[in-house]
Amino acid sequence: MPTRAGVRSIDAPQRVSRAWWFLLALILSVFTVFPLVWMALGSLKPGAEVLGPNLLPSEATFDNFVYVFTQVPFLRYLLNSLFISATVTVVALWFHSMAAYALARLRFPGREGVFVAIFSTLLITVPAVIVPLFLVARELHLLDSYAGLIIPPLFSAFGIFLLRQFYVSIPRDLEEAAIVDGAGYWRIYWSVILPLSRPVLAALAVLFFLANWNAFLWPLTITADQDLTVVQVGIASFFQQYDADYNYVLAAATVAAMPTLLLFFVFQRQIIESVKTSGLK
């Protein structure tokens, strides 16, 4: 049996290691949260104090938020982003789940080649294809339209990859049992695969929504109509118009960050579980 002193000699290094990991996590958390806290507190400051050294406002005011919603069509920007993000999320999940199911469970010539071709697009960034993508959108008459804002972001190689990895891990016995009961591919996909995919679909829905809510480069490139302006482009134009009024910019950014923070807090468990069980193991 280990002596009392022996037990202490084994536990002590573990406690020290945990303390260091806790300290590292605490430091990283502070660095991550501090910009959000500074932004939220800055949105409550008067214009003369927003760039001052004090973190807390001497007198909190909501005039910045009133100004943002009354002097610019900021509510229209929010509704545009909400409509585009929700539409892209729903449609992309539908197509991505079907594509991933085909790549993971069906057997057809060239399946691996198609998957490698899709996966290789992860290495291509949006700025690298922004010009040819704009030319294609112009030829298809998608400029200055909701279709132009919705259709190009529908494709995401990461979404197909994540779902395919999850579908590969599903036991094949479930499919075989469904086939014995007379189910076809569509019935298997709808009645077996999709119900099992709820956690990873929920996580992807959050990621898709956040990506399109925070989209800036493509909406800025394809639209010039003020009625189609999304929230991130609206904040950028607002910043350029009122270059010295950072209190208004911080107020607009705080409002724009609320939906993303809310989604993350509600679905954080699904995001973590999907990465653990399907994506990167």
C-alpha cells in the first residue's frame, strides 16, 4: 500500500500542473473577454471619454444607441443580415447534409476524387477568388440582389467535411437494418441519418449563421444599394462617415455582437460535442 507521504508525493505534481493550466486558461480568458468588455463599456461613454484611459464611464449614457438607431437605418442593416444569415444557414445545411451523406455512405465511381476536390477548396481563401466570383455573379445578374448575397456563401467545404466525418462514424448496421425493412436511400437519409445528426447540425447552424452574420468582404463587393447593406458593412460605412465619433461605432458594434454571443452561449455544448465526436478526432 502506498504510504501517506507517497500519496502526497504523487498528488502534488498533479496539483501544480492543474494550477498552471488553470492560470493559463484564466489569462487567455481575460485576453479574450477584455475587448468585448471594453467595447460594451465604451458604448456607454460620452464622445469625449471613449478614448480616455478610464475603463468605466464617469456617467453611463444610452444616447449612443439612440443615435445609432435614429440617424442611420441600422435596424434595416440588422434585418438584412438576419434574413441572409438565416436563409444561408437553412439551405446550406440541407444541401451539405445530402452531399456529405452521399460522400460518406454511398458507393459510386470517383467518390474519393470528388471528396478530395471539395476538401482542397479549404486551402483557397475568399480574397483569392473574389474577382472571378464577382465576374460570375455579374454574368448571372446577381449584383445588388439578395440572391447574390445568398447563393455564393451556400457552399462550404468545411461543412461537408465535418458532416462526412460524422456520417462515416455511424454504424453501418443501422443502414442494413433499414434496408431489410425495405427503406431506400432517401428514407435512410431522412429517417435514420438526419435524426442522428442533430448535434452536429446544430453546431454547424451556429457556425454558418455566425460566418454570414459577420460577412463583410463579399457583401461589400457585390452590393452598392443601401437597402441591401448588411450590418458589418453598415458599421464600416458608419465609421468612415463619423471618423471621430467612436462612441457611436462602439454602440453599433455592441448591438451587432449580441446575436452572436447569444447563439454561442445557447449552443456552446453542441459546438464542443460536434468537434469532439465528428470533426477532428
